[in-house]
Amino acid sequence: MHASLTADGALGLDGVFRRPDPRAALSATPASAQQEADQRRAAWMAAAQAGDRRAYERVLADSLPLIRAAARRQGVATDNIDDVVQETLLTVHRVRHTYDPSRSYDAWITAIASRRAIDALRSHGRRDRRELHDEQVLDMQTDHADAARDTEREQEARRLRAAIATLPPGQREAVEQLALRERSLAEAAEHTGRNAGALKVNLHRALKALRNRFHGDS
């Protein structure tokens, strides 16, 4: 995948055609239809993980409304949504091997899109504070909110690091290489000397153990 992959140019579309508001489409879709769509996207991503490029293109194209909706929910301006889409697609490409097909694909992609949207808001917020000197009060409120979120994330990161430290060595290594360092399976295998298949199995086991610890999932 190339860095030029964006929402309005993804998979051959050049942005000339206007798309309907994804929020309206999603809200009008029955829960059962949403679940079926989620399962369809999960199956495509599983096939993509196995090397099916066509399935990969399909799941990315089908993900665009989800990414746009997540960006809008976070308050990203319309002019900046394409940037969030591009960053989300790039992140998905880097970490696609970490997706667990037994879990909701929509929840997975939405979580990634939300993080990229927050990153975009912070980036634009820093530029705005340099340019809009008349809005100091708003800036202070934004700073306080960012500081609170940063503190909460630091606490979560410490908890996560402590939980990762308790994993068996093979699982801990897989998490560090594939999830934290965002290395590809090939890169991690070369770096550790382990088989790529073993790394992937260890990662899925590690993620399941971490979910059980934090959320009690089975």
C-alpha cells in the first residue's frame, strides 16, 4: 500500500462523486444488517491476512464510512477528515496482522480511527493555538482536557506494561515486536529468529490473555 491511499481516491475513486453521510446510513441500518456487514468485513480481513489482496481492497473500501463516522464523532472538521482516513489506512496496513478474526472488525477499525482522529485534533489544536491569540480561554480548557486524557493514558499504559511483563516469554516477545514496535511479521521474525507463524500464534494468545485480565472476556 502506498501513502497516497486516501478516502476520496481509494481503490480507483477520484473524489468527484459525492458520498452520502455515513452517519445517516449507519443509523438507518438494522442491527442485524450491521452485524452481517461486520462479519463480512471480518471475513475479508481474515482472508487478507492470509494474502488475499482482493479481499484486502474490499475490506478497506468497505471501511471508509466507518472511519469517516469515527472521525466525525471525535469532532474532526470536514476539511481534515481525509487526513484521518489516510492515517487510519496506513495504521491498518502496519498492524493488520494483529487483528483477531474472532473479534468485531468494526470495533477494531473504529478504535484505530478514533485514535488517529484524536491525534489529528491535537495536531491542529497546537497550530491553532499559535495562530488564534484571541481564544486563550478556549486554549486553556483544551490544554486541561488534553492533560487529563494524557494522565489517564499514562496510567493505562503503565497497567498494560505491567500486564505484558507477566506474559510467558514467547507471548511477551510477540506483543513487543508486533503490537508495540509495529513491526511486520517478516521483520519480527528476522529480528527475533522465530518462525512467523509462531509469532502470530503467540500474539493472538497474548491478546486473549490481556483481554481476559482487563475485561474478563473469554
